[in-house]
Amino acid sequence: MRCQKTSLVVGLVLLAAGCGRKADPSTVMDGGADALVDGQADATPDAGPPTTIAEHRFGPFGQWSDPIDDYLAVGAQNFPGVFSADINELIVFEDRMWIGYGDANYNLGGLIPIEFRYFQTADDPVALSAIVDGEGQGAPQQTIYQSGEEQIDRYRICNGALWQAGIDSIDTDELWTQANTNPPAVQGNVYLWSGTTWVKHRSITGGEHVHDVAFWNGAIYAVGSGADNRIEFEAGEIHRYLWRSTDEGQTFETVQRIPHPVPGDGDSRFVHLLPVTEQLFAFGYESDFQSGTAFIANGTLDGTEVVPIPAGNLLSAVFPNSTTPLPDGTGLVYGVDVSQQPLRYAALHVAADGSSTRITSLTGMTVLDVFFHPATAEIVYLVREGDDYTTDPVTYDLHVLVAPLSDPGDTVDVLQYSVPAANYAIAFWDGGLFMGTHLGRLFKSVHEGS
């Protein structure tokens, strides 16, 4: 389904109400390796091998892999200059690095199967595709690698396992659900990595879009938007949902669904989850199609329903671009702070009790992505200079910052570079930094001297 977009006015937040990050249409198919390499290391050389990421001395980024060229060719042929060419997500889990890509606004998954792609080693730039077990969980797969999604945008590690939220089902899956339910239902997917295959569960009633999953208090939670059946959905009765599973995604129950107050006049979604020790946060919005505006709808689960975050908590006025749960029971939130004028990007650290504080070392910057490296208990931030929401820079001056888990604001700048458009994904793997770009390419920076 093509996703509605909204705009910003004072006191409101601009949202890409589609299912992923937005590509820059002017640069989607431009540039190449030289467009990214314009940075030098800023760390002091070590006497011996580095033991933490912050101690590394990194060389400039260089092009490493072209893992989605087949997808880029289909996008360029059908939606030239406007489709998302981003590698929008990187995660390292066990012995592989996984990527995210696709376009849930232009729905390229109906033209070319969107796959779970990964790298086996940090030295081999050839991307492989993982088998998806989708038997009985939607329309027959075109290939054993087809995911059933228009876009793969966010991986989550939940209770030691790797999950993926099904952001937007392909049309054939939606038609399969309608043919097998009465009244015709709306269903969404989640995927669980078994170690050899991705197991698909088409088990979320109401999930036209399933944006995020999280583990909290012994259960898997998911959030998104939609309606229980097509009759509701086609009448414009859109709801934001919180779902819960206690059987590893085989079934989900609806914890709460909150309708848009005026059917047909807007969208309503929960888009991000953040579990901390004592609270589960759900971040969302409610939009108005007539005015092109959207209101923040952030809340916490009180046991039975989502209640609004109190005004004294900074999280009540931030719409996240994303969240990062941390293994000490705290978390990170980064996005647009609508309490400031002009609107600014902000990054917050959320304590185990749910209280939040600004990360002052990131003031004046925009966090684009966050990666957590468990082996050294370090946080890797991809940031750009400038925090003004209303103005896009001509050149993006980017930095890779590293901080310890014990103090997320104690950052060290390990690499700086400039690019013509923002990049979206960062990871550290086997001694190297990896960058997912808006051009559908992966770049790598290795430790100098290694």
C-alpha cells in the first residue's frame, strides 16, 4: 500500500508516514565511491592493537560492496529518481552482518522480491540471501528467499534472538489473507531468525504496518497501524496498535488499539518501541490529512493500556527517528524535539526507571544511526553537524562517535567525513566500520595498520 505523508507546522512534527527513511530524490542514482571518501582519522595511534573501538585509528571510507544492484535496477526503471535506494539498516548478530533495504512507499516488493541479505565475513563483500520459511504464512513465495515485505528496515535483538518487524506486506500476501478470512482481515508479519532460516509469522491481526518489536517482561511486543478487517480499513477507520506475543510470535493478542477520531481524515500509528527495566515506551502520532500535520502520541504501558507520557518527561515532546534498547536496562531515543522553536533534533538517554535526560555532548548534532557493540560495551553514533530540523544542509559533515555503555554522553570522535547527502546506517564488525549509504552501497573503513 502506498503510504500517506504529512507535513510540519509550528508545534507539530513532520513524519514520513510511510514505512522507512526517505531517500533524497536528487541524489538517489548519483555519485559513486569518490562521493563518500573525504575524511581522515582523528584518534591518536596506539602502541599496540586496540582493545576498544574508541582506541582505533580509522582510515577514510572506501566502497566495499554493491549488495542491492538488482533492486536498484528495478527501482531506476520503474520509479527513477524517487524510490528509496538506501541501505537503511545494518546489524551484526552472531557471525553475520545483515542489511536493510526496500521501499514501502513505492512498493517495489511486488516487482522484485525483497530479501534478507547478509555478509558471512568482514572480508568478503559478496552478499548472500537467507531462506525464508513462509509455508502457510501468506501467498506462495516466488523464491525461497522472498520475505513477503516491501521493505526491510529494522532488526531487533529480543531476548537473545534476532527479529524483524514486517513493515509493509506485499499485495499478494494481503490478497491471501482476504481470501482466507471472513470478514476479510488485515494481517501483518514478524520474522524470527532460527539460525538457518527466517521463520515468517503472519500472525498480527490489524497489522497493515508492523513498525517495531521489543522484548519486555517476558513477552514480545509489537507496534504498528491498521484495522482488524478490510471493511474498517477501507472506511478510513485507522488505528494505532500495541500487540503482545507469549509464544515467540506464533500468535499475537491486541493489547490496545486506538482509533483515529475522524475516520478517513487521518492516520494513527505507533512506530517505535523502547523497553527499559521498569517501563515500555510506545512512540507514535496522529495525523490530519486536511492540514498535513501530525500530533505526537507517545505513551507507556501501564499493564493494561498505553497512557500518555507525563509532560514533565522530555519524551513527551520528542518524536523519535529511532530508539536503541541497551543491555543495562536503559535506552536511547533520538529524533525531533517539538518543544523547541525552531524545531531541533535531540538525543536522550532513558534511565531504567523511565526518566530521561538530554545527551549534552550531542547538542548541535543530528543522530542518524546508533550501533551497540556488545564485545566492548560501546555505543557507536553516526551523526551529522547541525540540529536544525527545518533546513537541510548542502553538504553533510558527518562524524562517527563512540561512547561507553556506562556513560552514553562521553563521546570520542573516531572519524569525520563529508558527503552530498545523509547516510543512514553504521556498524562496527571485526575491526572495521561499515556504512550503509543512500546510494545502495556499503563502504568500509578499517583500522590503519591492521
